[in-house]
Amino acid sequence: MKALRDALTLKRPGQTMKLGDLRLSDLMRLLRAEDAPAPEYRPEDPPALPEAYQRLSVQDCRIRLRELQREAAQRCANGRCGSAESREWAGLASHYRMALVLLAGIDGEIEELALRDWREMPPPERDAIRRQIRALRSCLLPLRALALRT
């Protein structure tokens, strides 16, 4: 490659020629000038799995992957949100939160309930909101004409 590098350097220091300025025959001649053999490629065997992972069933692997996914989501949140659910709830606009609280049938001051953090809600309320989100998703996803901008 030294011959190629020398050929690309112009007379003035600091200025180089672009490869696009070379003719193909000149480039091939310069590349053939190097008689050094290419380094041998020797693929390395991948490292062996730790003993604990070698005997895992497919179901156990899926469970472990879900645990790792949750852990990675928590690390990405930098402690701002305890879970992906908390992060998504915090990202919803307050009027959408109020609508979900109302649809879920949760009693109380809707505005106050909608401003609560996801972790502050008791599990039955969270389950009711999740059910409403799943129902809305199945109802709203097929809508196309109503979503068009006119």
C-alpha cells in the first residue's frame, strides 16, 4: 500500500489526489505493486456458553430475555421511571390520561387521578386502564378514513 500512498501524494505537502482522479489501469498497477501476501483469515471459535445457560430450555431462555429487557429499559430510563409502563404513562398528555381514567371507570377527581404517577395507582386501577388501552387499540387501529387529513 506504500506505493499507492506515494502515488496519491502530490508534489505539494499536505495535498493529496483523490482516488476518483486515477484511471483504473493506474490504480490496478499500483495495487499489484504490493507483493506482500494478504494476511490469513483464521476464524475464531465463539466462546463457550457459561454452564448455567447451557441447560436452559427455550421457555427459560425467553423468561431470562424478558428479565434482561426490563433491566435494560430501567437502565435507559436513568432512574426517571421505574418501568416502561411508567415512562409511557408519563409521556401521555394529561387530557389522554383523563380520558383513560374516565373510560376505566375509576372514581374520584379525574384531573387529580390523571396527574398521578403510574406507580402511585393501585394495581386494580392500573389493570382497568390497561384493559381500556387494549380495547381502544383494537378498535382504533383499523380506522383509516377518520385518520386522514383533509
